[in-house]
Amino acid sequence: MTAELVRGQNHTLPQTRLEIRVSAGSPVVAGATLGDENGTVRGVEWIAHPGAHRLPGLEVSRQAAAGHRLAVDLEALPDEVHRVTVLLALPTGAGGPTRFGATAAPFVAVTGLDGTEIATFTLTGLDAESAVSALELYRRQGAWKVRAVGQGYAAGLAEMLADQGLAGAAELAASIQEAVARSLARSVAPPPPRTPEGDRVRHASGPSDAHPPTAPQSATHPPTASQPQPTAHPSTAPQPTASQPQPTAHPPTGTGPGTQTAPAAPTAAGPINYAHPRRQHAAPPPPPPAAPSAEPGQAPQPVAGDATGWSMDERLYNQIWGMFEDLARSAAAYRSAVDFAESRMGQELDRSLSDPRNRIGGTGDRAREEARAKRDELIARAREVLDRDLAQLAAEAAVVEPALPAAYAGWDNPVWHAHRIPMELPMALRIGDLHLPERTDLRIPLLVRLPLERGIWVDSGRTASEAAALMDTDRLRRLAMETAVLHAARLLAVYPPGEFSVHVIDPAGSAAGSLAPLVDAGVLAGPPAAGPGGVASVLAHLTRRVDLVQMAVRAGAADALPPDLDTGEQLLVVNDFPHGFDDRAVTQLRYLADEGPSVGVHLLMVADREDASAYGPVLDPLWRSLLRITPVADNHLADPWVGHAWTYEPPATPPGSRVLEQVLAAVTAARRAAGR
């Protein structure tokens, strides 16, 4: 039976391998400290946090999120450790709340590996605090207990760490927040909101108790404030960021949560709606029933669209994110099992060989053999579970990939050859594939929501990856620009006619060859801008658009916009930044990156960060605001649950294929038919 704790209450722990699950009303940083018999943290090596997420017997999340799972193996902790304190803090500079009183009360649950709750605690009564000691696990007379703490700190993480006796608490707190900012910058967009019961058929079953503890993160969508759900997927709409003002005077129109809206010309029906499309809170219809399994006890046969959603596109979108999460967690469980097996072998050898008598003769050899045999057995069992999960996911991918609509499909999918420009905006767009080393042929489509909530940066630098370092600089930059052209073409192909425009800045004209498909098809808003004058003209035009729309929305007078203003979504492709940019142009570009997405202006940059080093840290916020991808395979992206380093594969058209020209010709034909 679950013990529902109140502040100060304790409860005996029946087992030593645990998960601590956190659900909060907004993204939080989760960490843990180790304390001695006096509760003192002896040094930074006794603290698990996003910058150093793993200690012996303890693993925490590497990113800020509204949900966390912390893994604890009390038997694997050092002997001098008598206390584990779970810490929560609000990330700084993330545009979210700055005090816990402005968000839903955090909920913490201590569970077994099978998900069974042992004790829960809701941290009520918080107000100005930005950091809190949630609960502690402590050793008393040889037994471990959990105590609900709920001690808040208005001065934040530094004050909380200093209260536990840590020297240099302020410096460590700053480094933790910096690690969180770095993780957010490299993380892919969070997955979609989910219904409380989960959005996939096979998610109804709990995790296997054969898995050792892991520390995956859940999505950065907060749970419902009144009913924290520590063991279910949170269900709520995404939260706006600081750079994305959300006007409330004119809510998004549509008939269901999956409906997308895009800016259009004013009509008699009412003013333009520039609010970024958000899904509603109503639960979509349940997924179709799973196909029966071939044999009793086997997993169901995979079905394309087995997730919740109002349309097939939405169900496929949610299904792909479910596959992404399943693969992340399965790999996390396997890797944690390997780490646990290695750690256990080391501990057994240390105990056995600590007695000098066991080092003589065959006793030590037998101890080593037995320890290695146990390790190999644990790893083999974990690999068996992983292989079963991978086989199921591979079978699902084989069914899902052929069923994808063009916006979600790879360039080699035949669906592109029959593609027609849609009349409604799809939910998302595929910008590449992701895979893990456990099975490199199992690819997960990387989908981003539309309209884009974050700009994209195609890294053309040779330091981007090992593969890039081996390439000629000119070839790498050409590949980067060709990747950007493919992304721009996809966006043009999935937007309704006339509702998406592409502008290009190519200061030195060095990308003429790569841009030829867009130029020849006549789909650009104008010729690629070159030279300082061209750069200034395009930036001034788009900056004016952002300013006018923001003022109109804030004043509730969107129908009073100038008649010459293009109300469609805009994409600015920038090649070879920062060449050709003066200080004013750099400031305008940063402004577009920060303020543009909320009013339909998006950024796609092709740049080498090293080239911009002369500007110093002034451009760091720009790089962090963009989703970094590479023109060659690289393992720099992190998932929003566990934080694995995923290998990103950029999109590419099949050799000799003319699919790009065919798609751009369809865009041109659709525009002519619509009179745009």
C-alpha cells in the first residue's frame, strides 16, 4: 500500500533499488546530494546533477523537464554515505516561472523498479522559493527510510547547496544552470502532449522488473496542476517560451486539437490570427485496437497509426514519438544494466580480495571467475530483453514507414512522386533520422512541429563532427547549403499555396550552385540577396514585418496591417554567416531568431560557429536558440527523456533522382493555380 507522506513524515523502504519520479507544473532541474552521518556533503563529487549525472548507486536526469525519473541503488552507495537528498530547482533564463508558487505543486513518488509506488509526497505551500529539498533517503540502524522534507530556498540552488555544508556552492550552482542551458540547446523538440492513459496500445503495460534502474526524463510538458500523474505521461499543451508572446485576444481557430492554423489575408470573418497553433486539452479519440498477436503471450502485430489522434497524420505523429521514447528507454535500461553488472563485479572483487588470504592460491582466481560469470549473466539477460524490444520496434518501423504522409516521409518514399500541395498545414515535418549504436539500422524519423517553434542551424564547420573534420572545407559548406535547400523545399511543399515564402541571404554569392533548384523553380520571394546592401534590405523587410505584426497583435488590431504586408509564414535562409554582416545586421538577426517564430518568421542558418568567434559571447544566445543539425552524420542531438547522444542522419535525395525538381515544380504549379 502506498504511503502518502506529509512534510516531516517518514516511511521504511522495503527494497534498495528504487526509482524516484518527479512531476512538476513546469520544467525543473532535478539532482541529488550524498551526505555522511551528519548530513554533510563532503564535496562536489558527492552531488549528482545535469553536468555530472551519474554517481555510484545514483543517476539523475541531464536536462530540465516537467517529469524526471531518478535511479537509486542504495547498496551500491559508498559505505560512508548515510543520506540521499533529492533536490529540485527552477532553471534560470529559460523563460519559465522563477518561483515554485507560480506553478503547480511538485509531486514526488518513490517506486520499485516495476513502477509500484512505495511513498508519495506533494510539495504544497511553496511560494517565493526557486529551489527545494524534496525528500531524503536515510540510513537508520542498518535500514533505509524515506522522509518528506519540502524545505524551500528563496535564494535558489546556491543557498540550498550551502545549507548542506558544501564549499563553493554558488560556483557549482552556476555550473549546473549552465549545464542545463547546454542540454536544452542540443535537445530535440519535446514530444507531443499525451493523454493520461498513454497514447500507445503497448504502453498500457508497466516496465519490466528485469530492467535495472535507469534515469530517463519525461517530456517537458507539465502535468495537470490539480492531479499530478507521476506514473503516466503528462497531458497538457506546450508552454510558450519567453520569446514567443501568446496573444489571447484572438484564440486559434479550428475544429479539433489536431487543427493547424496559419496566417492568411484578412477577411470579413474577422482579423488575422497570429497565435502559434496549440493543441487543446480535450482528449482525442482512442487508437484503433491492436491487431491480435500470432501466438498467445506474444506482442501484438504492429499497426500503422496505433496512437491517439484526431486524424491519421496525428496518430502517426504520436506513434513515431512513442517509438522514439521506447527506443530511448530500452537503450537506457540496457546501458544501466551493463553499468550495474560492472559495478557489482567490482564490488564483489573488492570484498573478496580485501582479505589478504584470498590473494594466495586459487581463491582469488575463483573469485574473479565467479564475479565475471555473474556479470556476463546479467548482461546477457539485459541484452535478451533489449533484442526483444528492438525486434518489436523494427517490425513497427517496417509497417509505419510506408504509411507516412509526404511531410513525415523520407525523400526516397514513393509518396513524394504523387505529392500534391496540401490545402491545410500538416502537424509536423521530417528533418532527418536518428539512431543509436545498439542498432544502427533502426531509424526514427526526427519530426518538428509546424509552424516552427525554433529556428534551425545547419553547422558547416569542420569541428561539427569527426566525419566533417575529414572533409574539404568547400565541400562541407556545399553539403550544408544543399541540406538547407532540401529543408526549404520540404517546407514549401507542405504549406498551402501562397502561405509560405522563402528569402535567401547569400552575401558572397557562393551558394549559387546549391540554390539553383529553388531559383530555377521560381519559388523564392526574390533573388538571393548579396552584398551588404542586399543583406540590409532583407533584414529590414523581415524586421519590419515582425515589428508590425507584434504591435498589431498586442493592440488587438491585426486587421489594420498595411495591405502590402505578406501575411504568410516567412523563412529566411542565411548562408555563410557572419560574412557580410555588420553589427546592426547581427543584432537584427538575433532579433528575428528570438521574436520571429511567434509571428511567423523563421530562421534557417548555414554557418560555422568558429567563423563568428570574433563576436565573442554576444552570439551565444543565438546559437542556443536554434536546433543544430549537421550535413553529415553526427551524434550531437539528445532526446528529451534520457539525454542519449543520438546519431543524426541528414535528409538526402536518392542518387540520380529528380524528386526535388518534381516537388518544386508542383509548388510552382499550385501557386499559379491559386493565383499567387
